[in-house]
Amino acid sequence: MHRRRFLTIAAAATLARPARAAAPSVWTGRALGAAARIVLHGAEQYRAQRLFARVEGELLRVETHFSLHTDSALVRLNRDGRLSHPAPDVFALFELASRVHAATGGVFDPSIQPLWLATATGGDVAAARALVGWSRLRIGRDEIALAPGQALTFNGIAQGHAADRVAALLRAEGFGDVLIDIGEVMALGRNGDRAWQAAIAAPDGAELARIGLSDRALATSSPAGTRIGGGAPHILHPTGLPPRWTTVAVSAPDAATADALSTAFCLMGRDEIAGAIAAFPTARVEELS
């Protein structure tokens, strides 16, 4: 299962910079099923190549934790019902998911996977919905355990987490002017003499808003961007309520938080969103349409 994004990074195409500045280094590839792109200022070619090789290794590590298409920790958890001694990154993302779950009144719920599969394949939706419930998990540093029949998807948060991991790697190497687009976007520093420019687009490609990003992430979700099961939106409410918005964009200092909030907010009313985002005071809603 993949969540489509409708986020155009204008600066990645124009790459505005001072006339005498060196051209940025650009890497393209795939991560967690999404097209990925990194634009890096300030690295000589040989160093950029070495850095991008490390980026690929970091993205592979995220895949080994959260992909639904490899023998990842998440796949093993879904298969076995328990995961012993989860890696620190895995445990940290479970903790963030718990925070977003609580703030959104349970709307953000990675245990939605059985319901998603039943909807996509024409299965027993009512039986699958009875399995949904993040609060039924046992989450500890020694073990994460699911209730019988449960399964998880982190497609509403893992791409943001991947962008954050790459940002941490590049920051540690001393690079502060970087655009990381892994379905969700993390913008470090500036693009030459201005902030990175991001255009938020609707599913039909129409531009809805344009904002500047500097040391900030942006995530955009559109429920109808991908249809499943003969026409259902791919972002599902745990109780079966329909989406409230066509496109939602959220910015935050980290991409995982922006990713999770934008997913949940597609299914929430304006007052509910205001209450939820109060738990994340550095996050902002950039678009509701």
C-alpha cells in the first residue's frame, strides 16, 4: 500500500541560487515505494557521491524497519504478533504514533491495516473494523505485541520518518542547505539566497498554495489521490466516516509529525483539528481544502 502525495517543490526545479554559486548535487531514487529526490548545496562531487551512498544505506535501513514489501520488522510483527527488542528508531516511531493517536482522538491509527486490506479486496469490512484499535497494542522497549488478528501499516508516517533520518545524517556531516523529498519533504537551510519554495497542489494538479520552507518539513495528503476497492479513498477513518477534506498540508520541524498529522486531518473537522494540533505547538496547518 502506498500513499500518493501531491506536493510540488518549485525550488527543486528552478534551483534559484546566486549567479556564482556552484551547482547543487542531486540524487534521485526510491524509498518506501515513493520517488525520492535530494538536492544538496555545498558538497564537491566526490563527497556528494559518498554521502548519497550513505543516504541509500540509511533509506534501506528504514525499509528494513517499516516496509510492507520486504521481510521488515513491521512485516515480522504483523506475521508473528510480537516483536522482541525493537530497534530504537522503531520504538521511537511507535511512541510518536501513540502521541498522534491520542491527540487526534484515535483517528490516526496504524492498526487500520486489516480494514484497508478488506476495503481494497472486497473482504469482510465489519470484521476487519473490529480488529482496529491502537490502544490494544502493548508497546515496550523489550517487546511490542499486537492483539489477536491485528496488523499495522506505517504508511501514514514512515515516509516522513525516512526524510527525518536522511536529514539527521546530512546535518551530522555538516550540511545545512538541503532539500529532501521522500514523498514528504524536509528542507534544511536555504536554497541559495532564499528559502526553499514549495507549491501545494490538488489531486488535479492545480496549485493551492505556495510557502517557503527552511529547517521545516511539509506533508500533504489527499484521500482521493489513490482509490482502492472500486473507488474508496485510500485514507480510511477507523469508524468508517468519510474524509472531510480533499487536500491537507501540514508543516512541522520534523517530517514524521507533519506526515501523521496531515493523514489524520483529512478525516477530521476544523474544530477537531484545532484541538489536535494544540498538542504539537510547532506544527501548522498550511492547507485545508
